Amino acid sequence: MMCKETNIFLVRHGETEWNQQNRLQGHQNSPLTVIGKQQAYDVKKSLDQYEIHQAYVSPLKRARDTLDIILKDRKLEVIISNNLREINLGHWEGRTREETAQSHPDEYKMFWGEPDAFVLSGAETFRQLQHRMVEELEYIFSKGKNNNTLVVSHWMAIKVALAHYTSTPLYLLSSIANPGNGTFLCLTRQGDDVFIH
């Protein structure tokens, strides 16, 4: 993967215990699994060939632990940003998908099938998530001009950002492939355009 110009290496954190258990994490946290740590090491190996000038990370521990592994042999300024957190899912956090499907069937269907219409008391909407995530990435692009920046974030946060940069409306969010645990993309800004590699 060749990246040039102003680049963001956008990483999803490694697998966690709650990922294995199909629990919704949101702003809550669970530890990286052995697999999750290995995934972070694999990202590190892939990125070793690139110079990285700065790093931004969600404050959630699973993201920070992933970042620590990736940056093991580098000394970089790391900026912790609340805007890079996962979607806030209120009282769903820590519950399994099956539990939320039973307790809130309508909201659950909207979450997976009609994200543009999803509303849950105490939770963020997808539009709110997209607004803060894109705002942060645009800030990072502006601060890291002609540099490579590492960003570690989360599943839905990354997915709604990709929707923005591919001009995909939120109601078609399911058409965007889920970023796997411990995978990364390169967002390259050239002028006003952003290309995804």
C-alpha cells in the first residue's frame, strides 16, 4: 500500500474480550485478548516501513493499548481525543446483542438496518458520531499537512467516517465493509479530495 501526500493511518483497535462475547462496548471497555494484542503487533509490522510524525488515539483503554503496541519502538507525541471514541450506546453498553434485541427490538433493528433513524435514550445518534469523528479527522489533516499521522479508533466511528469520505448516506451504512479488529486504512488528502487505500 503506497501512501503519499498528507496521510492518516486509521486503525481499529485489536480484539477485546467483549468483542468475543458479542457485547456492545461503546464508551465502556474490556481488555484486549491475546488475539487482539497479536493484531496490534501485526499492524505495527505493517507500519514499520513508514515514518509516522504524530499519533492520535481515543481515550478508551482498548484503543490506547493498541496504540502502545504499535508505537513500541517509536517516540512520538500522542494526543488523546474524545472525538475518536466509539459511539455512546448508553444503557446498552456491556450487554450482548441478543439482550438488546430482546429488550429494544425496534431500536435494535434501526441500529443495524436504519442507522440514520436510530434513536435510543441516553445514546448518541449516528449523525452525532459522524459529526465529531469527521471534525476530528479534518483537524488532524490540517495539523499534519504533508505528514503521516497514526489514528487509533473504533468500529462504528471509523465506519461513519468512511461513509462521509465516500459520500455514502447513513441509511446505506451497511454497504460499507466493517473494519476488522486490528486492521487499518490509509486516508490520503490531495487538495480537497480524500482517497482511501
